[in-house]
Amino acid sequence: MSWIEQFREDGYTIVRGLIELDVRAAVVEECTALVDLLAERLVSDGKAPSTFADEPFDTRMIRLYEGRADETPTIFRPELHRADFFGLFGHPGLLDLAEAVLGPEVRLYPNYSARPKLPENDRTLVLWHQDAGYTASDADVLRMLNVWTPLVPATRENGCMEIVPGSHKRGVVRHEKDTYYLRIADEVIRPLEDEAVAIECDPGDVVLFSNLVFHRGLPNRSQHIRWSLDFRYQDATQPTMRAMNGHLVRSRLRPLEVVSGADAWASLSLR
Ligand SMILES: O=C(O)CCC(=O)C(=O)O
């Protein structure tokens, strides 16, 4: 089965090794720079004894926020307008896949995220949901392609995603409000939980999934941080149904409005 057939049949597919090592390394550098800023603030506020600059990428935030789990950032979003994140968001191979699913007008939807998922921290737990649970109206489900890619190997132990294959065919189901996120109503998800597949994957791999597929992030039971990025491409002929419009990344109709590269990306903001 081709990737797009599997995407349509199961609601997701994993494209292995799509993101080159240098692109990933540059993204890790940008995340490290964000952690540097946090570290400097923690030290100057007297909340951390050191910036732990020599600590590995996948443990440094654990050291920085020792005893302050409630203060750990769980997501970076406006902060991602730094040049080298565009190597990922504007990755030509990835945009080709997005175009194959969505057509020639493609925007980066305005909720791109980097997640440092720290061990045993309930605030980083993402419960069963459909992304369309957040954006669907009675009239329409947005045409989207969701992307998830890890910066460290993502395993069942460190909290990889789980997906229920084929669940995107059920339409938008009932969600309930939980403490931090929406979650699919128990009577819907309970009978299907045994069918869930753990989406174990490596840096460089991208998980492409439907905004209708049931998915969640497992708890991180390891000793390190599960760093990952998730973002969404949308058919840009549709509204975002948010106050923000995102950024055009491919277009035949409005080529001059397409983000032209890394520097342009860094000069823009989350909007
Ligand atoms: O990263 C995770 O644990 C969950 C991500 C997710 O739910 C999403 O990208 O929609």
C-alpha cells in the first residue's frame, strides 16, 4: 500500500527517514536555544542553581525544573518563529506530501508546537482526542494533514502517540472537557482502546495523520524528555476557524504571499 492509500485507509501513515539529519540537528539547536533562555531566567530568578548547559538535550529541562514540575513549560508555540524551525515546517518533501493530500493551496495551521514531554508530569499528558474535536463546526470538518515528528526516539516507554487505525471514518465524535485538553467521551473510546497502535518512531520519521483519527500521547515513564514537534497543514482555501490565519507555505493562487524561506519565517509571528 502506498503512503497515501494507508493514510486514507487507516487515518495515518509513518514516512520513515524523511527529515534529513542536518535539518533535525538545526531544529534541536533551536530548541536548545529556547531552553537556554528559560535557563537564564530561572537562574536570574534564583529558581535554578545553574543553567545546566552541559546537560544532554533530553534531560536538561528535568534538571532545570527539579522540584518545580508545575512550572515546566509543556509546549512552545509563538517561540517557534526562529529560522531553523522552517527547515521542518517548510520542508519541500513534506510540502509535496501535504500538496498530494490537500491540493495546491497549503497553509501551516496556526498551532505548530514543540513539546518537551517530561517524565511523570500529568500536565504533558494528551488524552484521547480528534484534532477536529477542536475545530469542527456543524457545517464542515477542516481539510487538514497533521504531522508529528520526534527529536528523540519515541517509544511506548517515553510516551509515543497511540492511534486507533480507521477511527477517522467515524466522523467527529463527542468530546468532553478535561483539565487541560478535550478528551473523547468514555463510551466512544472504551470499546476501541484494544485496537490502539503505539506509534513508535525515530528522529527523521514523520507521522502523517488525519484530523479525525483518534489519538493520544502515552505517559512518559522513562528518565528522559520525549521531545517532539507537531503541526498541521490545511487547505488554505478554507477558513482556519480561529482568530489566527497561519502562514501560506504553498500556493498557485497567491505565490507572493508564500513564506519565502527561513529568514522570512523568523521575521513573522504566530498569527
Ligand atoms: O505529542 C503528543 O503526545 C500528542 C500530540 C497530539 O495529540 C497532536 O499532535 O495532535
